[in-house]
Amino acid sequence: MKTVGTAEVIPEKKTKGYLHAGTDTDGSPFQLPVLVAAGKEEGPTIWVQGCIHGDEYGGAASIIRFFQELDLSKLRGTFVGVPVTNLPSFKARYRTSPLDGANLNRIFPGDPKGTYSQRLAHTLISTISETADYVIDLHSGGNGAYVPFYVICDYNDTEAGKKSLWLAERMGADVIWRSEAETDITGTGTAQLVKNGIPAVTVECGGGNVTEDHERLFKESIENAMKALEMLPGLAPIQNEYTVINGADFFFTGQGGLFVPACNVGDVLNKGDLLGSVMNLYGDTTEELHCPSDDAYIAAIGHRYWPVHPGQLIAEAIPVIERFSKEKGS
């Protein structure tokens, strides 16, 4: 019988298990929760994961709720949900790992003989590559920032790259970060999966408190992807117009204090526009952050009056490279 970790894949059943992912300092095992739902009819396997960054809880909750609400009588193929992929980071409620300080989504494909996070990355890539036909990776702005609802795909001329973009266009978002040849960031799990021939899309949404709207958008993006793949009945949505972004600028604070945003996520700024500033505890503005390019989409911004330390990631601005319309059914 096919299994994902310890969870069995049984037609017309929902099962639960775990994926062993190393041990903690005291030797106790890290067991990543695995949720499997299999339809009566054979079809693709879609792997949906959350909490690669441990403070991005909206994806984890949405995967659990989607699994609970999924109607097996309508499902073709197999849904695999892993709500929390990075347990040390999740337990610490922090973006990076308390065990080795690593950002898990910058070190794929990992190393089976490396630090804990490198070993975890290797385990995840190996298991996904053996299991999944498609992957959705859920992210947010974490505790300290907010992001709009948009999707990211690693696009290239391979079949997996083209299929990733095709899927991204059908998940309900009208903004697509089309990352090409890892020009923006390196070592992401989705980029490695596309290299391995597996189409993958990242969904970004929310940050801080998880609202009902965030949950709805996450769940709808999963459902839309599964409709596009004919795993669920119905038509996936095609947007009237898409905004394509690429070539991200990341902003890190140089001073500690309270962050004061000057724009909202989803805004489009031009060169020289104020993104935000840092105010010290005497009320003095000690730093201003300005947009370095024209027609830049604000993909993340820190919360109002969020305490920051020097070197903290506080905003992302990504240039718009294309706007296009797509005919329905194309």
C-alpha cells in the first residue's frame, strides 16, 4: 500500500500520519503532520505545505480546514497536506530555525549530512519528489509584516516551468511574481522542485493575525488549482488582466526602533517614493526607506509601529515587467 510518511493512501478515505524529520536536542523526534485524502478515481497527487517559515500560520490553518472540508466523493486523485514543514521554527514562532539560524527556504536542495535545516530540506525535497505531481507552498508576511494575495512561480522553458505558470494563472490571483532563473532569491523549495520536473506555485497572503479572508483566499487558491488539474469539478478562474512582477528589492532596516509604513501592500510606487521610516523611542525619525525603481509593486510591508532591529527585513518592492489580458479558456 502506498504511504506518505506513516499516512496510508486509501481510495475514498482520509488518513493522518507523520513524516519523520530528524530529532530535537533531547533526542525526541520531529514528526511533521501529514494529512492525506484520496478519491475513488485515480488522478494527480497534489502536495500542499505550510510553515516553511515558522511564523506564517495562515497556511497551516488553511490546509487543515481544507482537508476537513474536502468532499471525497468529488475528489479525483490524491491530496497531501503538510501544515507545518519546519517544526523547530514553528515552535519558536519565528521565521528562521532556532537550531541553526537557517532560513529553510533559501537552502534547498539541502544536504543529508549538513545542519538540521539542511537535512530537513533534503528530506522534504526527497519525499515530495517521490510523492507529488504538483506542489503548492503557502506563505504570508509572518509576525512582522503583511503581504497582499499573489502567487509566485519559477518560470523557465521546461515543461515544469511552463506548467507552473499555467497553474499560477488559474489560482485566483491577478498578480504573478514570475521568477526566472532565480534572479530574485536562491535556494527556494519551489525552484528546486521545478528543476526536478515538478510544477510548483507559491501562494502569498496576509501576515500577523489570520483573518477569515486570509483563510478563504488560501483555501480558494488550493481549490482553484485542483479544479484546473481536474481533481475537483468546476472551472478554474481566469482573470481579466494579470500583472507580472520580477526582480525584487528587499529592504532591511539600518536602525532599531518603531517602523512607520508610508504605503500599503499592493500599492505601485515610483523611484524616490517613501516606503516607510524608523522612529526611535524619543519620537525622532532615524531612517527613511525609499523605493529605488519606477512602477514597483509593494509585495510586503512591516506592521505599523512594529519594533525592528538593525538588519530586519521590513519591505519588498518588485518592479512590474508586464501587464496582459488573457482570453477565457486559453
